[in-house]
Amino acid sequence: MNQVVSNLTWDDISVDDVQREMGMDIPEVVVPEAVLAARQALAELDPTPGIEELEMGAARIQVDDKRMINCRADLNQLVPFKYDWAWQKYLDGCANHWMPQEVNMSADIAMWKNPHGLTDDERRIVMRSLGYFSTADSLVANNLVLAIYRLITNPECRQYILRQSFEEAIHCYIDGTEILTEYGFVDFRVLSPDMRVAQVTDDHTIEYVLPDEILHDRYQGEMVVFTTKDPVLPYHSVVTPDHRCVVHESSAQQYSITLAKDVDTETVAFPKAVYKVNKYDHFTDVDVLCTYVTALQPVRTPSTKFEGGTTLTFTVPSTSHAREQLQAHLKFNPLILDHTVNTDRATKTTTISVEIGKECIGRVPFTLAWIDITTVDVDWVNNFLKHWLHAKSVDVVYPITPPRQSFTNAADAETFAILLMYVGLTPVYTISDDEHLVTCSMIERISGHVIEKSTIQHDGHVHCVGVPSGKIITRYKGCIAVSGNTHAYQYCIESLGIDEGEVFNMYRELPSVANKAAWSIKHTQSISDPTFKTGTPETDQELLRNLIAFYVVTEGIFFYCGFSQILSMGRRNKMTGVAEQFQWILRDESMHLNFGIDVINTIKLENPHLWTPEFQKEVIQLILQGTMLEIEYARDSMPRGVLGMNASIMEEYLKFIANRRCSQLGLPIQFPGVENPFPWMSEIMDLRKEKNFFNY
């Protein structure tokens, strides 16, 4: 008789228990090795280091546990709030979100192109403003926000800093993306300012230039993925939603720019091929010899050396193009001292021994490293490919038939692929068993019909580089593409058709712009160092010094001359689209400034030993220096009166701003008696998203 068991739940009985009760065989369960390894790793896990790191994080955080710097409380616990003002600024920033593309620029374009639309002095102001804001402030702003996030130890403040990072950010490429440089493709993360990068022009040619700026930003959010699984024409790119994609509209032959989130793959094509036009690097006798050497890899041994140089021995098929071309070339190449030809009928091979002089030994390489990719052009590459393919006995009619080559050296494969790209071909990499295969297609662009667009979530970094043309060559997971970048000021520059080279190089060429950039970099270098840490009076004071230089001077003084000039234009119904973008930027920067001042004052209150009389004098000097530099910029940008203002009135305004910054930090004002000559600027700073200052 079966025993009745009552009051059981499903948790009390397992499948094995039921099977045993019914007399069934229980099958042996095979646990995968990966699962066993995971179990073993967890069994050996020592939680002590993690617990020590969290320390107070094991308990609920009290408000008094929180501090602005050097706090050991759990940074993941957002509530309870200690600094309600920081959370409110985060909410205000989100509520006032805007994007440059929301602003209609059609009236500005017409006015800018009209020779009588603006005076020379007004055009000077527009150019100076875009020149500074498009590059110089980015030299410190974008990377510095990340540094501040690392050193501020309060979660609600960090939340706003992430918002500021988004507003400052240039939206670009995911980690792992590479950019074409004079040294080949280089990961964005190791790109340096002294590396020339390839920029693409509107006529599909490329040239190598120094980058205007290199940016690395923290990014949390959605990324747009463009990919195709076609092995003949692979394409893969991962960018932020507001990244400027370079595309070909179906009805146009020129490049056009479309935000990644707005790209309709059914109506565009993605360019992949470009051309290299220099017209000054000729294909010489040395180039011919080097091509044959690198293609055929001749034998060179100590026994083949002679007093006057060395001997290279080539072995090629007797019936190949290589034999014919090489022999024909040897008859006329002045670099060849002598050569002998021996044919082996049994093996159907020809051995060609070439004697070259001592002066050529160091110039004849065995890899493609001898090619300078920055100087060769279309004609040079066509000559190279013709000789290379003949040497390789490839039975193709170049350039009608695209070449296909394999390499054991990854660097040679990359160089060969870049050369293919220079003549309008689209290279494709395939790597297997230590072989680097480079094939290519004669298709210059990929139809969007075969591109799949999707999104992923990303928590990491994004990278970008600025070049005058705004278009670069990138590579991601082996796929090469022509691409671009984005910036609020770039939208103004591109819309107006302004010379980007002139604008983006102002911080190098104009002293009044360069001095502000140099000052900002000098006074924010410490916290930009990833090894910088707080925790001592000296390092805590250095953090405070850098925060003041960034928030109070760079964002609180250096922006105000340019902002007031452009916004004054908008008040006179001139360049209203540019002015509208500047009003939103000013609103954002005002919030950044006020947040920074609140952070600085909180650090002062929590660490009164840092705010010494000597340090206060140093801070006053920083504010005065910044004011003088901005006055110098005002005089340069306004040599004459314009827009109802002049350099003298602007100087009074900047002194008023300096007094305001001193008062906000609890310091004595430095310019008694000055007043605000532009009270309308305060109204713009209080602007909300639903209100347009210029519609009145």
C-alpha cells in the first residue's frame, strides 16, 4: 500500500525522487566542461578583496556618508541625495535636450552667400567664433569631462557629469575602429597629434593632413550598426546615432552627409573607394627593381656577395610574364651592373642572377615597407601593380581584372590593400592559417539595399578626429569605409559652406585664439593625467585649481565675447540659425558653469583647509588672466564698432563677468564700478526649450 505524504510543495520533490518512487532508471547527466570550469572558478572565488573595496557599500548609505571628493561610500547608491541641486541640474539638462539639426539654416545660407548680406566686420565675427568654438575649446572640454567624472566621488554629481559629457561630445566611432594614417591603419585609441591622417575630399581623392583635434569620450547609450555579410563586399561600421555618415544619394554623384540615425539604406549607397592624386612621385628605376624584389623574393646569401655589391638570384617559370618583363627591364636599368640568365628545361624554370652595386643594397627591400603611402599617386600605383602582377605571373589584364594576392606578412597585406584603394578599388581582407589574402572589387560604393541597419547598447568609449574636410578613411573588423564626424559648430560650418581648413586651423594660426587654447590646456593638464589621484592636501588643491580653470575661466569667461557677438546678430535678424544654435549652447554652458561653481564651493565647504589666503590670491590671478585673454580676443575680433558694440564696451562686459565669477566663489570683486552693458544676455541664459528668444 502506498504511503500518503501530505503538505508537500513542488520545492520538496525533485524529478529524481519521482523517478525513483516509480522504479525508473535515472539517466546519467553529462555536465559540459565549460560549466564545470565555471563552477570551479566560483568555488575558488575569494570575496575578501571585493568586500574590502566596497567597504561601506555593504550597508545602506546615509546622507552624511557622501562627500564631493575622497568619499569611500558606495558610488552606485544614488539615493538618498545629499546634493539635490546636482540631481535637479541633471533633470533640467534632460528636459532641455536639443540637436543642431533641429535648427533651420536656410536663411543663414542665403545671407552668407549674398555678398551684401553681411559686412566684412560681421563676417569676421562669425569666422572667429566658429574658429574658436569648433576646435580650441574641444582641446580640453571633451577629455576633461571624463577626468572630472573619475575624481568626483558623488553619484548624483556624476550623473550630471555624464549628461555634460553627452552635451560636449563629438559622436563618433566605437572602440576598435581604426583610421588611415601615414603609417597605415591605426587604432583611434593610440592615434597621436603628430600623425598625419588621410582626409577625403569631395572629388573622392585623399590627402594626408595633421588632425585638427583628437577626441575620446565616455559614452553610454545606443549605437547604430551598419553591416553586410557579403564576402565579396563586406561592410561593418558602428557609430553613435548623431554621427555624420558619408553617403551617396541615389540621384547624386557627390558625397552627402546624413546622421546615422536618419540613414535610409534603401535610398543611399556607401562609398568605399577613393583616389590618390599627387602628380609628383614618379615610378623610377629603383621602384621597378624594388617591385620585382618584393614580389619574387630572390635568394641573397653571403656567398653571392662580391666586392662591388651583391648578387640577387631570381627563379621564375620559363614561360611567365615575370621572365620576359624582368629580362627586358634588366637591359636598360642603370642600377644593374650585370646579369646572367640560365634556363632549366627539365624544371621549366629560369634563374636570373642580378649584380647590383653597393649603393643599391640598402635600397632594395624584401617587404613593401619601402613604399611611402603618403607620396604615391594613381599613376605610380598603376605602374607598381602592372610590374607586380607580371612578376607574380598573374595572368590578368590590369586594370580590367582586379588583382588578388596573398601575403605572409600582415603589414605587406595592409600596404597592398591601401594601394588598391588609391586607384579606386575596394580591398577586402581574409586571414586564415597565417595567410593574409587581399582581394578587391571594382565597385566604388555599396548599395544600401544589401546593408543591414540595427542598433546595440554601448557602455564604453567613442573616438573621433577632426580634419578640414570632415571625411576620413576608417576600418572596423577589416572593413574599410569613407566616413565623417559631427559637431554642433560643424553643422554651422558645413551649412554655410565655409572653408573648413581656415576655420579648423584658427587655434594654430591666430594668436588671440591660440592663446586661450594654450592657457586652458596648461591649467587643466594635471587632472587630465589618468594617473592623477586625490587624497592629499596638495592633490586636492590641484584638483580645485583645475576645476576653477575649466569651469570658471574656460567655460565661464572665454565663451562670453563670442556668444554675445553672435547673439547680437540674432537680435538684428542676421544669421538667426547660427544664433539660435549659440543660444542653446550658451544655455547648456551656463548650466555647466553653475554646476561647476556649486561643485567647487561644496569642496571648499567640506575641505576648508584647502581654501587658504594664498590659494585665494592664486584663484584671483587665474580669473584676471582669463579676463585679459578674452579682452585681447574681443579687440582682435572687433577692430571697429559693429552690431551696436565695440571692443571698449565688450571690455566692460568681460570685467563685469569677471566680478561675477569672483562673487560666485566668495572672492572680492576686482573691477569696482563696472556694470552689465548687455542685460539681454541674462534673458537668454534663462531660456527654456519651449521658448525661442528670437521669435518676438
